[in-house]
Amino acid sequence: MTTVSLIDSGTSEDEYNFQAIAPRPVSISDTGLSESLLQELLLKQLTVHSVMTIRELAQQLALAGGIVTELIDAAKHATLVINRANASDGKFRFALSQKGFEQAEKLIRRNGYIGRAPVPLQQYTEICKQQSCRELKVTSKLLHQAFKGEIFSEDLLEQIGPALNSNKPILLYGLPGIGKSYLCRHLNLIHNDDVLIPNAIEFNGEIIHVYDPEIHQSAEQSSSEGQSLLKLSHGYDPRWIRCKRPLMVTGGELTESMLEVSSDPISRVFRAPIQLKANNGILLIDDLGRQKIQPKALFNRWIIPLEERRDFLSMPNGAHFEVPFELTLLFSTNLQPSDLVDEAFLRRIGYKIEFQPVSNAEYQQIWHKNCESLQLSCATTTYDYLVGTLHDQSKRPLLPCYPRDLLGIVVDQISYHDLPREVTPNLLQKAWNMNFVSQDSN
């Protein structure tokens, strides 16, 4: 009873909200899944772990113990599962019979997914819409809080904020290294809230893996085995994982196949496309124009889903199904927008925002911020030499990427020659010559 009180008293307001939209299933019917599918997942778990208790199966399947007990009883009745002798702790343990092992092997050859039970597509659709970032408005205060400590011009932020509120696709363009991708990678911090991401979804008996630890930053704290079981009994549906709003970034590697459900030939697991993983967050297509898929085809693929807030996906077996399209879509390019698509297509993109070189004052802030992070001292006269001589004479614009690049080379020289950690005009000149190709340097 003491442990229950501890967990209950520590339940956050967000967690209570999650309990309301994704209550814990207490019966098989509550899961929205068929008993046969759940039993398949149980058999697969026993294939991997050999011998398991009810407690262990509940944790691995993210299901309540009562549901697992019911599945075990049915599997025993079908002679798929057998009892193993009790251990010293007195807990019952279960293993596959020969018949159960043979059936599990067949199931894994057909679909190799092993993990938390999925959520049905209908439930995913409902919860995804409730968590939509479209309903969250960006204000000047929120934007400045999110970018506190970062150096962006006020004019740029004044364009970005309303663009995010428009729920329309946004095209960011400008020179390489001007800060487009850097800004985009911070946008999901604006609201600083959590959402529920399913480990997998189920459609027509097939399981599609959604959760990706490289994209979805779990906000769930690690807990002891006992606390985990209490979460199964008192928290929200553990088939969902509490995460920060996702930020999905893809660049020149993007292909048309990444926009549909894929099948891993080795693991035999269906995997969600990038836009499904990015739901309730941000999807950034970086380096637009460098992909194998043409920009026009890319715009065609997503502009209608953005307007209708739904997308239609194809399974490798040819089946089609509808999913919510609840995300902020951004494109970033070093090319001129008119070189990517014609004017008619550009009109369908809500906002086109050009990034300009930073001002001298902003450049100086970025320079000294990088010096501080690298534990370098830099005299005012040295900075004046950088801007007044190196930049001015070469006509090279003040781009935010240059301080990091130049100072990195300076640090390498200091380490090699065992010099004091001070930026000098001589070190800066050498770094400049090595950073830029000869025809563009003094």
C-alpha cells in the first residue's frame, strides 16, 4: 500500500490527462485487438525468453496481468503453453510446448514484430488528433523563451512565429550555413510539452512499428519492476510511450519508398514512414532539391494531406489505409525556390522565408559565444581583424557557421603547437586560409 501511495502522489497533471485519453485496458476487449493477435504476441515473447512469469509477460507486452493470465489460460487449453516448476520465489513460470514453439516459429516468419502490444488504428487516429500541434498557438513570448540563449534576428522570428500558426507548409531558403537547419532543430522546443507515441499500431491484423528512439525522445523515467507494474495498474495505457514532440529530419537521403510503410527483409517487421513517425511534431525536409525524388512530386505528395489533415498509406502487400496527418511541415534549401518548382507550386506553399547573413553585432555575439564554449580568449582587435580585414577584403558574408568552423581550426593549431588558448590574428589567418578554397581567400 505504501508504494501505491507514493506513485499516486507523484502523478503529474500531464499524466492524468494521458489517463483520460488513453485509459489502461483491463480486459481483452478494452485493447481493441483480437484475442488471437494478442496470443500470437505472447507466443513470440516465449520464443525469445523461453521461460517467463505473468509479471514478466505483462511488462514485455505492456498489458495488465489479468489480460495476460486470460491469454495464458487459453494457450494452455490449446496445449501451446505448459507450466514450468515453481522457482524458490513461488511464482508460476510458463514455456512453449513443442506445438506452441512450432506455431510461434511460423508466426515470426510471417511477421517478426516482438514487443509491446500495438494500439488499433482507430484509437491511434483519435489520440493523434487530440494531441495535434495545430491547436497550440505560437506567441512572441513562447518563441523568445524557446530561443533564449540563441542568436536570431528579431525580423526572422517575426516571420517564423506567424508561419507556424498558419498550419501551412513553410519553405526556408538561403545560403549554406546561414542557420536554416539549426533553427528548425529547435522549433519543437517551443511548446515544451509531451505527447503519447504508440510503440506500434495495428491495421487489419498487421502490426506496424512506429516508435523510433532516434526520433522519439522518451520522457518516461526508468522505474523499478514493482513501480512498472503499478503503472500498468494505475497509469495510462502502457502501449503508448510518453515522448517529447518529435522532430524528424531527413535530407538528401529521402526516397519515395520512405513515404510508405516498409518491410524489413531481415526482421520481417513493418515500419512506419517518416511522416507517420513525425505526427504531433515537426517534419523537416532538409536540402530540398538534392533528393532523388523531385520537389514537385514531394509537394504533390503532402500538400493535400496538409489541407485535409489525413494521409493515405500503402502496405507492401497492396493494402491501403488512412492515417491522421497532424504535423508541421518545413522545407529547407540552399537553392532559389524558382529553381525548384514553378510559380504555381510556390503559391501553394504558405510561407517562403529567406534567411539573410547576420549583422555585425549578431556575428560578434556568435563569435564570443563559440569562444566561450571552447575556452578561448579573443581580443577586440582580433575580432576587428576578422571582420574588417578577412571578411571585408574577401567580400564573404557574415554567416553563423563561420565562427564555429574557424575557431575549430584555431583550437587544432593551439593543440598541435601547445600554445596558450588565445585567438590571435596569425592563428586566425591560418584558419581562414585552410577553411576557404584559395581562389576565395586573400
